[in-house]
Amino acid sequence: MKVNVPDLNVPRVVIIGGGFGGIRLAGALKNAPVQVVMFDKQNYHCFQPLLYQVATGGLEPDSIAFPIRKMFKRQRNFFFRMAEVKDVRRDKKTICTSIGEISYDYLVLATGSKTNFFDMEGLEVLSHGMKNIPEALDLRSLILNNFEKAVLTSDLDQRNALMNFVIVGAGPTGVETAGALAELKRFILPADYPELDLRRMEIHLVEASGEVLPGMSPDSTQSAHKALEKLGVNLWMNTRVEGYDGAKVTTNTQKTLTSRTVIWAAGVKGVNLPGLEEFEAWGGRVKVDQFNRIAGQDNLFAIGDVALMQEEKYPDGHPMVAPVAIQQADILARNIKSLIYNRKLKPFAYRDKGTMATIGRNKAVVDVRRFHFKGWFAWIMWMVVHLFSLAGFRNRIVVFVNWFWSYVTYDRGSRLIMDSFKRKSSVDPPQPKVPEVLTKEEPNSEVVESVG
């Protein structure tokens, strides 16, 4: 067995984060005269666009995750360490991690983003984000756990609250989650919970702007709006959530929504690190120049969601989406090689390849330049793009088989309540007693320096 020994005579590129940008950059440096060291708190790369399907029982988490070490097993200049980066010490050109310190020649911040609760503490504690696999699994357990509670209670108001859902934010994540829940209501839950009148289950989608999928074309937003209404989703536009106590959602209007499950999809913010605070602009994002260099620094870079690059077309920075991170990683890999060989750097220019979102079975919207697609064809486009974007051939096959099975049988097989589930809410209702008679509701009723 051949041991992978690091070359200490080449520059070290340290990448913090194993998301879309970090993974792409590491791969693009495969044949470069550098030592690539990646740090991440998890040992896998997660395909975040499909997290909502894990949360709603459509997929198991291992089908959208891929081990980072396996991904780079043939790349001789790559080394991975699972650790948390605690501090960046620019004066020493080192980073401090949970397993020790390591020096760098070039440091790339690819830490991505996290849920932005806009400093609303109650919502941060009691609502549920969906930015990683543990959060998605917790949300799945919460949803199913609440239906189990609903079966046991004879209190109609409590039962309705357990069966109601409020999704905050009508971007792609919010729209796709709402559509998935609507399909659960229509095809899955009635068979799983025959004791419940699922007509009482309500799905509310709350958006502060005046339309769903803001940023997409008018044709797509209108199509998505109509499709959601047809699925029975209650749409609340121009409505801003201002609080949540674990049972009731308050808004800037007179509308109050009762629910034990609030899903927060209303925004994200960059994940900056201690030692780089002075470069933070807003929303947790670090200001970079057109070469993705952190302002005024020759060996510090940022890509993806955490990078704020302002252009005439994007005065507030590029969209916080995977294609931006991937394209920035490609250019940065080329520029790091140029720095080593003392060549001219190439500026980054974003190529928008389009936007898409699925609403449900045979329903999706796609914007590609001036072309807009909807319905079954858009749905097939969405599936093909997402399948081929997954890491690993096995994952693509598993996801395809799951989707095909669900389409044919109208079923989802991942409806498990995990033992690790922990309810965020500290306002749980009293434990219900099992009714004497179960009846259906009436219709009305340490790091080594040589390696990293």
C-alpha cells in the first residue's frame, strides 16, 4: 500500500469548508504544484438543494451526502482534516483549529452560509432552519412526531396546531418545501394516519415581498403562484413574520397563524471567522475584489456565499447560490496557479445559467436567459440538472430510484422518527391522553504540520 506523503517544498493552500466552492477548488488544483489541505466540521459534502426532500421523507440523507475523503482518494496533493476552525492569525499566517494550528501560504474561505433569523431570538430558538443534514432530519422527526401527537389528543385546537405548517420565505427552498408538504397531505398522510381528518391540515407560505420566487421572471412567479394555490397552499404575500412563541406566529398584519411547526427559509448570511471581522461588509459576507482576494490581502481569498464581490450588475454581491461558488472556484484555481508562476490574474465574471424550482409532481418553473419553461418539461429539466449535480454515481442511482418509485407508487419510504430528534420548542403542550375511542374526526369538526 502506497502512503500519501505530502510535498513540503510547494505552497500550501488551506481551504476552509467542503461545500460546492471548496470541493470544486480542491479538485481544480489536482495537478497544481501545491499542497491542498481542507478543513470541515463534517467528513462529507452535502447537496443542499435536496435537503427539503430529506426533511419531508422523500430521500435518506446518505443519498445526498458524499464522503470528502472518498471524493479525493486519487488526488495525491489533497489532505483532509475534520475539525472546526476557530481563528485566523494573519500575522503568523496560521489558522487555529480544534485539533491544533497549521500554517498556510494561501488561505481560502469557503465557509458558505447559515440561516439568517434577522436577530429575532425567539424565531431562532423555536423555528427550524434547513441548511444541513442534522437540521433536515430534526425537521422530519418533528413533522412526524407532531402527527403522532395529533392522533393522541382529543383537543381540536391542539390537533390543528400540530397539523399546521408555516413556511417563512417563498424563495426556491420555501416553495419546494411547501409543494412537498402538500403532496404529503394529498398522497401519504391519509394512509398513514387514517384516524385524522387531513382536510384540517393547513400549509401557510409567508413572504415579505409581493410574489413567490422573487427574482425569477414574472411568468415563472405567476405559474408557481397558481400551482401552489392549486395544491392547497395558503399564500400570504406582503406579510412579514415578526414573532413566534412556539404556538402562534405573529406578523406585521392582523393575521396570526397557529402552528407547532415553523420552517424558516427567509434568508441566509455568510459564515465569517474570527480574525477576519474587519473585512466583513454586511450579512456575514467578506468583501473581496474581482479576483476573490479579501480586500487588501495578497494571500487571503473568499469564494461562494461568504464572498461579497460588488459589480455594476450586482451592487449587493452575487446571488448566494451554488453556480456562483463553483465558477469562482474555477477562476481562483487558475489564479492561484498564476500567482505561483507570476502570471497575470484573470478577473471573475459570473455567467448566469438560469434559475429553477420545483413545486411538486409534474410541476416546476425554469428560467434560462430569455426562455421560460413550466409544467412537466420544466420538472424533467429540474430532475436531470439535480441528478447530474449530485456527487457520486451511487447517489445518482439511489436518488433516481427513489424518485421513480415515489412517482409510480405515490409513496415515500423515509418516514422515520429518529432517536436523536430534539424539539427546539420549550412550549410543548401537555402530554395528551389516549382517547378511549379512536374515531375519525367529523367532516366539520491535532494537526501534523507536514500534512495539515
